Amino acid sequence: MADELTTPAENTWCPGCGNFGILNAFKKAIPKLEQHGIDRKHLVISAGIGCHGKIFDYVPLSGLYSLHGRSMATVQGIKLGNPDLKVLTFAGDGDAFGEGISHMIFAAKRNADITVIVHNNGTYALTTGQFSPTSGKGFKGPSLPSGNVEEPLNPLSLMLEAGASFVARGYAGRIDHLADLIVEAVLHEGFSYIDVLQPSVVFNNTYKEYNALVEIIEKPAGRLEDAVQLAKRFDRLPIGVLYKVSKPVYHKELYGKWNPAVNRLMHEERKRRIATYLSERLQK
Ligand SMILES: Cc1ncc(C[n+]2csc(CCOP(=O)(O)OP(=O)(O)O)c2C)c(N)n1
Ligand code: SF4
């Protein structure tokens, strides 16, 4: 692990937490991305609020620590402000599919060129184990001592149906595999989603189940319908890229090749154009 990728922040995750696997995979992905020509100075990160969000403090990259459920909007704004940047955010399952679900759906729908990595531990861990949108039926926690009566949301099929152009699942216990998924997701032009199976050793310790059920898939499904079927398998838990397709991306549809950060209009020129526009409108 490269030393320059460590920060002075004290790590407060519980020993054995799946978040360590995600952090280590991300640290392995950064130099690999550099080999693909993505300078770490041009890789900007964000995070929501939760145990997952602390990852923001543990990697020395530029970014903006966002609000609960809002980091996908934050990175979309950064991308629109400077399309030359690569942007990535870390979200929790509660964060992304509770508070932030509409941002997720619309980012996928418009094929915003962002990467979202969800630390899916099936619980609101930081706030001590309430049930989340992805908690399994029967999940017990302090807010639900008699067990969750709802069926869990399937983030993979939701993102596929919403129009995501890259959908993958990783496992915090398979660090090298996850590192490669992160590299592929960041290199993908368009909305890339990685759902990471992340055991919370305190509130939802799923290591045993995941170790028994995960199965690496070698290539994405060719058709959307087949990817949705893969996403809905429960006898095994397929990990890898489920679906990948090339589609027009939002900022290019909007701007073409224009970059507002580089081709900024000077103040006087902006005022002149607004004045011309207004006087034309008033004459009509
Ligand atoms: C708008 C808003 N609602 C609620 C909270 C309180 N809150 C902070 S973290 C959190 C739970 C986070 O759960 P999740 O997103 O699943 O992340 P995890 O802690 O499991 O990584 C909640 C409810 C908040 N900070 N902001
Ligand atoms: S509470 Fe769970 S998710 Fe949070 S750091 Fe501890 S083990 Fe990890």
C-alpha cells in the first residue's frame, strides 16, 4: 500500500469492519488509474454521512464532504463545473437509497458521468443499527427488535432499470477484485454504480453468508434483461460487472466540448450579453 495515500486522521471504524476492505481497494485503484492516465489531482471525491463517509478523511484526495443523501448531487455539480475532472462518491445504503434515492435515480437516468460506490451493509450503522432500505426481511436492530417485515430494495436492479450505463457488485472481502471494479467504473464514461457487499461486524455481520455465496462473473450480461436477472439471483451472489453499455453522457449532451472552468466568460462580457438579451426581449 502506497504510504502517500495515508492521512493523519485517526481511523475510528470497528476492527474487522468491511469498510476497511473498501478503503484498501480504493487505495489500490488510485495508482492503477494513474497508469491509465488519470492523475490523482484530477480525481475528486465526495461522501455522504455515516460510517462509510469517514473514508473521505482517510484518503488524501481533493473533494467535498457532502450531506446525508446528497453526495451524488454534489459530484454531479463538480463534474458540470469542470468536466475535465473524474468524480466519485462513497455512499451508504441508507444514504443512497433512503435519503438520496431520487438523486440516484435521476443521475442514472441522465447518465451523469459520475461513479457512485455504495457501502451496502443493510443498516444505518453510524446511528446504531436502524433498518435501512436494503435490510433483509427479518433483520433485527434497536429500532426493530421484532424484525423487519419489509422486503429489501434491490439497488442493482433499480439502477439498471433507471438507466445506469455501468452496474457492478463487489465484496469488501475481495479487495483486489473490488480495486479492479473501481478502476473500470471510473474509466467508464457515464453513470457507474458499484454496490459493495459490506459487512458491519457490529450491526449486520454478513461475512459468513457472503463468503459462502459470492461468485465472480467474468463478463457483463449482453442484454439488460439478463443483467436484471443476475441482479435478482439469491442462490449465489454474483460479483463483477453485471452490465456495461455506451450511451451519451449528460455534460456532453448539455455542453458539447465546452468546459465552463476553462472557457470562462469575463464579467464584462457576461454583462454585455445579458444586456443584449434583455433589450431584445423588451423590444418584442
Ligand atoms: C438529512 C439527515 N437525516 C438524518 C441524519 C442522521 N444520520 C446520520 S448518519 C445516518 C445513518 C447512515 O446510514 P448509512 O447511510 O446506511 O451509512 P452507514 O453508517 O451504514 O455507513 C443518519 C440517519 C443526517 N445526518 N442527515
Ligand atoms: S458500526 Fe458497523 S459499519 Fe460502522 S464502523 Fe462499526 S462495523 Fe463498520
